Amino acid sequence: MKRILLTCLVLGALTLMLAPLTSLGQRPMSAHPELDHVDLDCSSCHSCEEPTIQEPCLKACPRHAAMQKTGQHQLSEAPDTIMLAEIADQFQPVRFNHKLHAEMAEMGQDCATCHHYSPEDEIPPCKECHGGEANPTNLRQPSLKGAYHRQCLSCHREWSHDTKCVVCHLPAEGSGVVAMGYDSTDIIGISHPVITEPEKKVYHTPYEEGPVVTFYHKEHIELFDLRCVDCHQEENCSYCHDLQKPAQLAKSQEEVHAMCNNCHLNDACSKCHDTKERPGFTHASTGWELGRYHQGLDCRACHPTGKRISRLSNDCVACHGGWNQENFDHAVTGLRLDELHQMMECEDCHVDLQFTQTPDCTGCHDDGRTAEFAPPGDWINE
Amino acid sequence: MAINRRNFFKLAAAGSTALAVGKAHADDSGLTVDCSDNYGVLVDTAVCIGCRRCELACDQEHTKSGRPPESFDDKSVYEKHRRPNKDAFTVVNEFADPAKPDDKYTMKVQCMHCNDPACASACLVGALRKDAAGPVVYEEWRCIGCRYCMVACPFQIPTYEYDKALEPRVRKCTFCYERITEEGQMPACVAICPNEALTFGTRQRLLEVAHYRIKSHPERYVDHVYGEKEAGGTSWMYLAPAEFAHTELPRLDHSAIPTLTETIQHGIFKSFLPPLALYGLLGLIMHSTREKKDRSEESSNHD
């Protein structure tokens, strides 16, 4: 009897000792499968050791890798004006012209100028993460007040060299705060003037071997599908907007080179510099004049890799290798095949997959017919 | 300051006892007491916009100088460097790296609330003391107006009410002692700062935040948290976009200012043995010479 009791005791003690280990093993290692690809441990988001659904003890907005990149968004998705009324007892609500500011940010870092750490698919408002009070458990994160002011004043200070409250905050009635003869309401509803991008710019440079640089601005944007910020990276609001000095629109030689070098770092000087003005880009100048089907395509449909556009093989199968008689609608070539020819393999007519040449029908038909006079279907006239 | 001679000596005795007890702990931990749980403030001069709201809040909370609030919008004050005075416990000044004169940044100065304050060490009557919460607290009813604190402070912070004939006080930033210890609030300047360039918290947490900011924005800051080690560490600490040599903050050793003087003085009076030995020796000499004298007198009497 004693022995049994002793065994029970030992077993009980062992179970107790091992209990924490087993519970560790049972803890769901992947409670958030959507975050599996992100290098995170539980403590990145949860402040307690064992978060539950009832008490998740979430840290305010962890800045994990998945949130480092703000996705591309359109201005039309964003609100035009935002009313910020958190301290309506002291000031009138701040009428923040979001549209105007977002338009200006297009020359800076786009939405990410202000909306840092946003997930790819959405842009949360400031107060989603920044609370009304300074968070004593997370001193790294400013409160809503700090977040707003940091965003606004970092540019406004450079723009107006002023930090007066009444630039944004109109005093509430009966608050005792005195307005200082500055009215910001005139800015509400204003839209940023459309920035007209130049068609072509010709620079005359001191470089003797190639003094003329012809830069097709619009064509560059369209050809390479560029956003303003891809080249104009360091141009924050105050680059153009400063109440005390005129807009600094001309760039220094270093600044211009730095912009081009984003893509052209490894190119020779002659890539841009020439002795005379250059014509704009035509695809024919590359040795491949685009036919009626290719003309309508976006450059990126064929030249997808990165920023640089590389020369492609002009062999059809280099791009269209996936086509066969099953999935290719021959009618797009202008010739709808008859039933008999539809059954055949591509190579039966296009010997060695030479699609650029008109097939020779004599391989099958010994009556000397040609595709032009006795087509293997109907020519479609559009 | 209503203090008579008798009270003064009573207080002097009490103060020196208190100091001795306080410092005993300091000596245990080597250089200074452990201040990691003290309250402090991290001043991020890269975030500061120089709006001078902190000056306004401090004036309304403490000095009540009667300056109109609009006067704190005046940026022309940056043309010359100002120092804290009896009517302004904190002032904001503007600085720039001489290599980049256009990149100006602003920095508020006030009492640094040192971990081991030289002013408290110099004070004869214990009118200044380092509170366990962090602030270096001034008790004007103890003060005898010797102004040793003003000489001792490496940051030249304490100022004096020279214009007062009766009961002049030493004036300096209080770290809003009552606000932070009794009311559970942040100091007035921290609470008003619109950009939250001032962060209030325990010293240890602030240091974590400071090093995190330097690590995540190495382009924005120099890798130096002023006050982490200077003068044995201070409760108020600074981050800056350029070397601190360009600012008015002095270059200081890492050892606490009172270390040298206190080592000498405490050494001399250690367990009261050196004085006892000295006086004992003197007594012995006296005694021996007196005996000789007595004997010689006796012998002369015999003659």
C-alpha cells in the first residue's frame, strides 16, 4: 500500500513539474496564420505572457515588418477635408484640407509622407494608433496631440517660420483664447494648382563633349510608368513653399545628376549628353516597329523587369511561348482558320516556329497554292 | 528664511546627519545612487520646434512674471542666447552646427536635476536635496542665502533674487515637484509641449527610448544621449541632431561633481577617527609638554 502511495506521489510531483513544459508545447504557435511570414514573436504585439481573446493585452500598434510599407493609393480614395475636433472646448475644430496637403505630398514621399507604418491595403487615420493621452507604457509613441503636431509643424515651421497656434486652431467662442488676426478659413476648399509637367526640357551644360541634354519629361513618365516621387525624392513642401524666399525651382548640377542616377548610375555620359538635340523615343528606333497589336500595349506588358527596360528577343515565342493550337485564337492575326486547319499543330504550317514569315503551303499542298490566294480559312477585314 | 541663530545650528546638525545617511547609500553603489527609477525627461531637440510653449507653461505654473502669453510667440529672442533667471526657470535657445548654419535647432535649458547634485553637496544647510522621485528640491525656509549652490552647479542654473532686500530666494526649475509626486501629473512644460519633444518617464525607460530613437534614425541624431553619463548622470537628458559642443551644454566628465570634494572630506572625517587621532595626538603633546613644564617648575621651586 505504501509503495503504491509513494509511486502516486512521485508521479504527481513529476506531472506538476512537467506541466509548464507541456502547456508551452500546446500553446498555439501560430495563433495568427496571416502573420506567419513575418518575423515576430508574441511579445512584439502582446504585453503579457499569455494573451487570451478576452484579455489580449495588445501593445498599441506594433511596428512590425508587415507594416513598414505604405501601399500605393490614389488621391481619390482620401477624404477632401477632415475635421479634427478633439479639443473643441478650447478651439474650433481644425479644418484640415487633406486633399490639398495630399496633393503637395505627391512631390514628397506620397501618402507615406505622413501615413507611416500603414499596412499595404489600408491607410488608418492617426487616431487609430495614437491615443488621446501619452501612453505611459510606450514612451516611444507620441500621443494624438504629439502625432498631429509633429506632422503639421515639421512642414509648417519650414514654410512659414512660425508656430502660432491660431494658424490652424481658431479659438472657440468663450474660450478666452484670443485670435491674432489670422484666418485660415480661406485655405479651405483650395485645391493645389495642377502641376503641369513639361513635355521636353533641353539643358545646355558645360560638358564639352556633349553639351546638350534633351530630356523628354512626359515621355519618361509614360514609358517607365513613373510617379513623381520616383525622381523628385527630397522635395518636401518647403522646397517650393516658403513665405520668406522665392520658390527654388532650378536644381544644381549635383541634384539633377542625383535624380537621373536613380536609374542611370551605370550609364555612360553619352546616354544623355549629345552635341545636338535628340528626337524623342520611337519604338522603331530600337529596330522593332510595333504592329497594330503591340502598339496598344503598355510598355510593362513586354518589359516587366524593374525600372530598366531591356532589349527583348524579337522571336515571337520569346514572349508567346505558352501558345498552342488549343489556346491561341488565330483570328487575332486577321485570318480565321477553317475547321480542318484548326485541328493542326502550329509547327505544321509555321515550320521551326518561324511566325514572322508567311507559311509555305507546299509542305502539305502540292498544287502550288499560297496563303494569299487560297487561305486556310477566312481573312477578316476590319 | 525666518531663521535665527539657534534654529540654524539645529538645522545644520540635522542636515549634516541626513546628508551623511543619504551619502552612505551613494558610496555603496560606487559613484552615485541608483537613479534608474527616478523620474526624468528626455528632451528631443530634433523634434523641438522652438515654439516656447514650455516657457509659457513654466511662467504660468511657477514664476508668474506677468508677461502676456503673446510675448512667448516672439522668435526674435533667439538672436541672442538667454539663460534661465529668477523669472524664467527654463529658456529656449537656438543653435546650429557651424558647418550647417541653416539647419537650426532649438533646445530648452533648465535645471538638469543631477543624480548626484553638486548644489546639494555644496549647500551648508541642506536646503537643496535630491529627492528619491528625481527632482532636486529647494526648501527656501532652510536657505541662508550663501549662494554656494550657484558656484557649485556645473550647468550654472541656480539664480538669485538679488532685487529682493528681504528674504531673497535661490530660484531654479523645480521639476514641478508637487505635480509629479502628489498630483500624478507631468511637469507643466512636458504637458504643454505640442510636439511632445519632451518625454516624461523613469530614467531607465527614457534611456531605452533615447537609444531606440538614435538606432532607428541614425541620420537624425548624433549617437550621444547628453545626461546619460555627464556629471554622474542627470534626470533631464537630451538628444540632438548635432554635436553637443555646438550647444551651451558643457562638456563634462562622467564622474559626479561632488565625488572629489566628498572623497576628501569624507576621508578626513571617516568614522570620526582622523579628528580623534589628531586631537588625541595634540592632547598627548600638550600633556607631555605640560608634565615637563610642571616638573621643571617643581624642580625650580626646590632650588
